[in-house]
Amino acid sequence: WKKLYLAHHWPVTVCKMSANDCQDPPEYWTIHGLWPDKTEECNRTWHFNVTEIKDLMSDMRRFWPDVLHSSQNRTQFWKHEWDKHGTCAATLEVLNSQKKYFGTALELYKHIDLNSCLLKAGIKPSSSYYQMATIKEALTRFYGVTPKIQCLPPEEGEKAQTIGQIEFCFSKELQLENCTAALEPESKPLHLDWKLGTEELSVCSDALPTYYPAQVQ
């Protein structure tokens, strides 16, 4: 693999996409995963062991929660992320254990600080719509790179798309880089097998108004 995607998802949109037991989703962007491009389940014998990340647990629950299943004790989501993506990322020394993989993802998340970037740009959850160009420009100005922004397309009777996921791309040296379309993986790094609902997300349209919902409707 050549690059990593740090995917943030907007919990309110994730809940909108799924009829699961979403209760009071966090009102801040949380981690969906840290994904190497073009890989999946690289080492099936390397089993997830939650005790290896016990030191990270308070941050994991806060910043990397299983949005769809609100019980605090569920570790299925993290197990899934480790099995599918972590075992592949582990070819890199800085990611070659569960503690390093999850710990590095948390560090990158805090370093990106997407929540405060959007707030500083005046982009906050609202019942009015944003232009996608406004969101893109704010992120590019702030980070100096182009992230990949994904939306839920308008449903019947809706005129706006709903923002759902923002992915930042990193080199193997963990430097931010553009998420350019030319280098996109052929298979979308979406979780079809893990019902997080994100199979319905697609790259946002520049033409449609964009909804950034404050609570689940």
C-alpha cells in the first residue's frame, strides 16, 4: 500500500443512515478508521486483543466510538478495524502493534483537530445549507491539502446532500498529502461487511446544497 486514509465520520449522519440503536450520537467528528489503500485483512492469524489498548481506552471510547451500538463495552468495531485494516497497516514500524496502530490513529486525529478547524471557519451543524465549495475551501486553506469529502445523496423529497465522512490522506511518513482522485483505490474503502451504513456514502457533489445536521431527524 502507498497511503493511509484517516476517516472521520459525522455521527448524526451515520445514525440517519441506519435504523440501529443510535442513542445521542456524539456531536463532534469521530474516527471511522485508519485505512491503508488497497488492502484488506492481511493477517488473519493476528487476533485483536483489547487488553493491548487498555491504556488508550478513555480516548478510544471518546474519539473512536461505535456510533451505532451505544453500549460502552462493545469492542466489535475496533476488532473489525484491526482485522481488516490494522493487520495491513502493520507493515509500517510505527503501526506494527495494536497499541501503535490505534494510538497513532488517535494522535493523527488530535493533530488534525477537524472539529475546531470547521468551527473556526464558521462551519457548524445547522438547519441551513452550505455550499460544498465553502467547506472544501476552508479545509484546504487550513490544512494545505485536499481531503476527500463524502455525503449521503438526497433522499426522496430532499434537495440537499448530507455530509457524512471526511478522509485525510497521509504518506507512509505520516505526512498529510492530497487525496487526489487519480490515486483512489479501485475498490472504495467502505465497510460493506460492517453495518456502519457507509456503503451509501459517495463523494459529495459540488452542485448540491449540503446539510450538516445537528441532530438525528
